[in-house]
Amino acid sequence: MTSHLSSLSATAATPRRRTVVLAAAATAALAPLTTLGASAAHAAGTTPAFLHGVASGDPLPDGILLWTRVTPTPEAVPGSGLGPATEVAWEIAEDKAFSRVVARGSVTATAATDHTVKADVRGLRPQTPYWYRFTAGTTVSPAGRTLTAPAHDVTTAGIRFGVVSCANWESGYFSAYRHLAARGDLHAILHLGDYVYEYPTGGYPEAKYVVRQHEPKHEIVSLADYRTRHGTYKTDTDLQALHAAHAVIAIWDDHEFANDAWSGGAENHTPGAEGDWAARAAAAKQAYFEWMPVRTSIAGTVYRRLRFGTLADLHLLDLRSFRSQQVKVGSGTVDDPERTITGRAQLDWLKSGLASSDAAWKLVGTSVMISPVAFGSLPAYLLKPLTKLLGLPEGGIAISADQWDGYTDDRKELLSHLKDRNIKNTVFLTGDIHMAWANEVPMNMATYPGSGTAATEFVVTSVTSDNIDDLLHVPADTASLVAESAIKAANWHVKWLDMDAHGYGVLDVTAERSQMDYYVVSDKRRADATAAWARSYRTLTGTQKVERVHQPVR
């Protein structure tokens, strides 16, 4: 590997957010066209190809992680284990024309890592846009654009993240990604999990509602299966455009493994018939680290911390690898102090990071909702879809055992820590449940608001995954209105709830406030779906309260 930078590394994957203005729309338009050209040449068997786009992730003040996958020969499809070792060169430049290259190097892509490539580039300038690309033989990849983080000790006016979760290939098109890719005002994209889904085709949603079939057709279990599924997702042009336009900061949730995963298994895993859980989880993690622009952890986890000047620390959680099994009806209690959602080491790490942070805002990326939820009186026809969406016990509405409600001792310890240490401006950013929420996180739900709040929480809806109107097969804002009213009446800390929309969020952070703008797409089943602003909520510094705002950030 060669470079004129003093600190630089490049590795292949191993087993085991104001804002610098970017011309993202140009990148989004270029990437699919370049990929199609490479695909045509590759079909003729004449050259290696970059069929899965390019990506960057985990921005640092001095660095960025670059990613791509090369297809060296036609048979070397994802998960095949086939294809020769191929030298892939990369370069990163200060300009779109690549006339001012600041770093270059090379990586050997092999079947051992599914021909994926990662280059962890260091020695870059803070809060600076860069362009990057890869070359294999005579084939040049699409160009991507990325942005480094502000220096740790610099006061920056603001940062802005696109926020997404839950993108089920079979449920619809990823138009939300296209609209985020076209924005020129984002520092990065925060993906809060369920980037891929493990189900067999027609498993979720049921076959007659499938918009497009994924590969493989069966439920993914083996390493080859997970690699193939990741590869399928990364052929989506809207997803490729998103990655080419912005750095992505990602964590996993359960569907990167299997539904309702925990440290020793999953609801959607049958020991024996589907093999050993540890082997399946290891395969899922290996494929994830190969295919995602995420720095590989020696411990095989995604919990980590990124800093954006003195404005925000972003604490990212792994709520699948260490958690206890979800409570089943009649088999245990959610208050058992021996049960955990984070694991001891991760909870201590989070508490320490929150206490020691001198950033104005403490953002916490959490894949499942931390706010407690009680359920009011609901008609019987709403019980089944809510059970499915919220991970509730099949015996009826009780608690959402897959969320922090199922692990109350960890939540109590964390919220008490925030109160006892007088830690202000903690904002939880959440996905998972295919609905949009704006919540205050109460110290004690039973005595709220008198007992006060410890933090706030913004939950984004799904990109495509089914929500309540999809599950009931009724028009939006019909049946759901009954459920929304009942839940808000029983939960005064829930300031807003939308059970029907699909889309994304844009989180804008300044010293004075953190604001989430919620956007919805017109129809997830249409590849040309439009997007529109729906609602905005913010929390002002020092308040731990949520209030409505009547326009999005500009």
C-alpha cells in the first residue's frame, strides 16, 4: 500500500450531521449510470465490475472508512466463494475531478471476505468534503462523496443527520434513501438497524403483498445466505445513491440476524432445524462487517462512540449481542435485575461516556425504544398488528418485551445515572417499530410529569417495513387513529405518534436545540414515490422536554 499521508491504513473485512454543503444530487445521479455501464461490460465477461456501489462510514476528524465490492468474474457473485484474488486500488481527493488526490492505496479482495474491500483512511482534514473511488484493472468504480467530522475541540454551529431504519426489500422501494441522497445539507446518515431482513420470500410480508423478491428465496441462515442477501440489497440504486452521497453510521438490530434476537438465540431461529445459533450469529456478523462501512470491532460488536466537535457525542449501542432472552408470558419478570438488554460492560461504558462527555448534546443511537409505553383500552382487531409491531406477548397487550420495557432494571440504572450526575441534553435516537414517536423519557412513568424527565427520544418510522395500516390492509390514518389516541391518553410523555407513515427523519443539532423533522414518502410500493415534510419536534437545551415546531429546519 502506498500513500504520502503519515497515518494511513487499509484493511479488508475480517470474519469474526450547521453543515458543509454537498452537491449530493449530482453524485446520486452519477452513481447508478456508472454502475450500469460497468454491469454491461461485466456481462460480456471482459472486465471486473463494481456492481454494488461504493460507500463510506464512521467519519472521524482525520479519517473515513471507505467500502466497495468488486466482482472479478461473472461467477463471483456474493456468497459464491468463487473468483480470483483481485487487486483493488483506491484514491481520495479534494475535488470531484480527482485532480487533487490526497491519498491512495490498494487492497487485495478475495473470496475469503466475499470480495469486499475496506480502506480506513487517516491523515485527512476535519470537516472537509472528499471524493473517493476504486479501480480494478481498467474498471473505475462510481465516485462517492463523504465528509469528515469536525475536530474534537472545535465549536461548530450545527450538525445534521438523516435518520433511517427498517428497510425490508420485499415490502417496497427504497425511495426514502433517494430523497436523502439528494439532500446537500447532511453531515451523515444514521442507520438504526434492520438494514436487511432475514425472512424467506413471502415470509414478511406475505407473498401476495410482496413488491419485489429478494435473494436467496429461503430464510437466510448460513454465511453464504447472509452475504447473498446483503449483496441483493446493495444492488438497489436508491441505496447505492445514499451511500455514494453521504457517510453512513450504522448499528444493527435483530433482522440483521433473526427476528427478536438475543445473546443465545432468536424468536425466528429453530435449533436443530436451522443449526446452532452461535454459528448463525457469527455468520450474520461476519457478513455484516464485510458488507457495511462499519469499522470491525475485535469484540465483534457495533457499540462505539463518535464525536462531532464540542456540539455532540454520538453513543451507538448494540442491543442484540449481550441481552437476556425476552420475557415470555408466565416465565419471568421484566424487573429482574439479573436480566439485561445491554450487558454489564456496555452499560458501564455508556454511563461512563455520558458522565465524562463535555459535548453540548449526548446523542444515543438505540435500536429499540427506551421510553415506557402503557396500553389503553384497544379493540380486539388492533391487538394482533400491535403485537407484531411492538414485539408484545402473544397472550395480549402487556409490555413490549423486546424494547427497554422488557429490561427495566437496566433502564432504571441508566436514567438514575443521568439524574444523579445531572447529565443534561441526552437524546435517544431510535428505530425498530415502524412508527414515528416524539417522547419525553420519564424518570417514573407512574408519577410523570411530577417526577420529571431524564432525556428525550425521537423514534423514526420504517423505510418500507410494514406498519399498522399495512398489516390491516386499510388506508392510512383510519384504523390507526384509535390506537394512537388510546396510547397517547395512557402515556402523557408521548407527545406525538404516527403509526402509518413510511419515510425518514432529519435531525438538526445546534447549541440551542435538537430538532427532528419527520418526512413521509407518498407510496412505498412505487419506485418514484415523492417525499414531504410531516411534523417537527425539538428539545431545547437543558429542558429534557419535547415541543412541537411548525416548520422544518432550512
